[in-house]
Amino acid sequence: MKNKILKINLLVLLAFVVGSCTNLDEELYGRLSPENYYQTEEEALSSVVGIYQTLSNVVKIGDAYRCGELETDEFFVPGRASGGWYHQPYQNLMQHKATPENARTANAWSILFQGVGKANAVLQSLESSPNKENLTTLIAETRALRAYCYFYTMDYFGNVPIFTDARVDPNNLPSTNTRSDVYDFVVSEMLTAVSNLPSITEVNRADYYPRFTKEAILAALATVYLNAEVYSGTADWSSAISMCDQIINTNAYSLEEQVGDCFLSTNEENSTELISAFSIDPTINAGQNQFILYTNHALDKLKYNLPFSPANGYSTGPVALNRYEDQDERKSLIEYGPQYYLNGDPLLDANGEQLVLVPIEDIASAQDNEGYHVLKYSPVGANFSGFNADNDLVLIRYADILLIKAEALFRTGETDEALDLVNQVRIRSNATPFSSLTLKDIEEERAREFIWEGHRRRDMIRFGSFFTDTWYPKETVTPEWRALWPIPAIEINSNPNLVQNPGYN
């Protein structure tokens, strides 16, 4: 059963309607106001839910997720020779050729700043409520959600406006802040929020899930600190380690028996590994998980007895597949080569031929059997409303905390403990333990463990492979200025105070 956070009347969320960074106005409907609303925590929570739903776009099928994955070596959207899926903005991202006119990155900007705008409006109402003294946790929660949205704008676009008011003055539009300034803001806001959020040790895990706990934001901070040198110019490995230690020392988290258990529809609220996730229940229009729809081959309708035919869109290839040893259980989560029913019988097409998935040969006009598919969210045990599954969307897992700490330790010379942490993750999936460790080993282990979880682009930039490595269809080295996406042309046209990122003028 899904947590009551998503069973609150979602129509209340329409009280806060916001746009992109140049349209962050708060529009109130009817007689809703801080004076006659937010009398109880549940009333206030109904608006905070809307920010969670917007932030969930960073890990669900949509531009705030797929644009980042499209620039990596683990995620492709090939055009199909049979028709469909070809989209020039996708092609440009896969080849690291995005421009300010790219409609997909522009939509990612809009989504993220919608989250900022919602948070700004909710924060103003919470802080103006006559019941403010009883809403301390929700105020902290909302600040953390806003900081999380800003983390992704900083990660993708770098230099963006820091705007915290509920309304935009059209005569004084927000101006660009430096990426370093945004980094300082995100860190400050998250640290402030942590002090007023409950620990996972203080709440009933199943009842409180999926709201942010103290550990959820400590985990976010660990990610931010891990990338501090990229964002601010100064590394901060010690702070990354400190955040991880505070989570580890709760003894409240552990690795699930199998990594796939984290993505089952039946195991979210009581998972020992999930630190942050977004609750999904399409039966009441409370979000949807469309990974199975967009990623699986059409014949998987028969394999998994699905109520729809998947769209055979998002794919991976040999670079990702070949990272795994054959006995590594994580490799079984990728569909490649000859395909079978769950009972072992060959999966046959309408002509009686077995489906065999092969690498993508033509990214613009691929055959229907080109491209491997990642079973990030299992259809086994899932409930569907149409083509929407109810698997919760995962943001941060305990495995990430172990590998963040391992990397930070390794970079500060503590190689023995780093090796032990990496091997904890490998042993869980029956991979051969490492006897020694390199930075490349850590990068590759993160790629194996977190395939399609939205970490790869950020990791590749931090390790440098984003620029130096090549893969089909990105077959040339990438200039360092492409670590940032362009500020969308539509935003600059709307707000001349925005400054375009270097390289895109």
C-alpha cells in the first residue's frame, strides 16, 4: 500500500501554478491563503507533495532525466527504420552537439524551475501561516526540495539565477549567478534543512516513506560534495565522507539481497536500501512509472504478460553490457542476444523467429531488434494502470553512499577502506572482489551499479571520461565547455538578464 502522502486530494496542488525561471509567479485560486489554509500539517503537506512530484522528473521518463542520460555511454534513443523515435534534439544530445535551441534541454530547464517556483510559493505560504511554529519540519522539507531542484539546475546548466521569492517583478527579472554561488546556496540550504528534519531512526520507516528524512538530505549533500571540485573549483572529499558516515552510523540502512529488489513494485516502503524515492500510484493519478513502456521491446508484452505493447525506445549497448562479468547478477538485468519467455521457451515474433537483440548499427534508422534493454524497473509483480506501472522511482540508494565514501577515501589516500566498501557492493551481485583498486575501477563500478539511475553523466564529467572517451554515436572527444548545457534561447529571449554559458555564443 502506498503512503498517504500521495493519497491526499491532489486537486489542492492546483493552488500553486508556476512556470519557468522567468515566470515564477504564485497564482492563488479561490479563497486559499495562508490565513485560512495550512491550519494542520496535512493541509500543508498537500502542497509540498506537488514539489515532490515535480522533482521526481529527475529520475522518471522525461527530459529532466533522459537529456542527461542521452549524453552518456549507457543510454540511447535510436530512430527506428520502421518509423518513430527519430528526434533531432535526441540525436544532437547523443553526439554532444546540443545548441541553445534544443527543445529537450529547454524543457528540462522549465521542469526544474517549475520545482523552484512551486517551492518558493509554498515556502512563502508556510512562513506566513499563523500555524508556522508547528510547520518547522515542512518548512525544512520544502527548503530541501528547492535546494534539490537547484542542485540539478547547477549540475546541468551551471550558471543560473538564484531566486527565492514567490513572485517575479517583470521590471526586475532575475540575473545569472555563478555556478560556485549556486553551489554555496545549495549546500547552505541543505545544511539548514537537515537540522529540522527527522532521522530515519526517529520515524516509522514505512509510515514516513517517501518523505525526506535527515539522512535523505545528508545523502544529497554527499553527492554535492563529491562533485564540489566540478561545481566550485575546490574539492571537498572530507565533507563527502562525513555525510556518508552520518548515514552509515545510523545502522538503519543495508544492501538488499539483490540490487533488483530495490526496483520492485512490492518492496519499496520497507526497503533497507532506499534512502530517497518517489511514491508512485497511477490508479489515483499520483504519478506514473513508464520505464517499461518506453524501454522494453514490443514482444516483452508476451514475455511478461503485459496489458500493452512496449514502445521499443530507450536502449543500451555493448559498452555498458561488457562492463559486467558473466556471473555478475546485474548483467541479468539487461536484455541482450536471444530472448526467451520466463519459462525458458524462445520468444518468437509473428513469423515464428526468435527475437535476438543486437547492437545498434544505425542510430538514425535502427532495425527493431537493434539495441539492448535495461530492466531498471521490473514488470514482475508490478500493477499497471494502462501502460503506467506502480514501481516507485528511486533517487538515492545505500549502495551509492558506500561508493561515494569509497571514492572520497581513495582520493584522499585511504585505499584499504575504499577497497572494502567497493567490494561490499560487488560481492552483493556475485562479482569477483577486487584485490586492488584504481579510480577507473571506481568509475566503472558506479557505472555497473547505477546504470540508468541518472548518475552516469555526472560521474563521467567528474572522472573526465565524458570528454576523452568515445563511443557510438559520440565518436569524437568533447570540449570541456560542453560539461554545461546551453542556457535555452527561449529563456534568454524572455529574460535578457540571463547570460549564455561559454562556448554557445
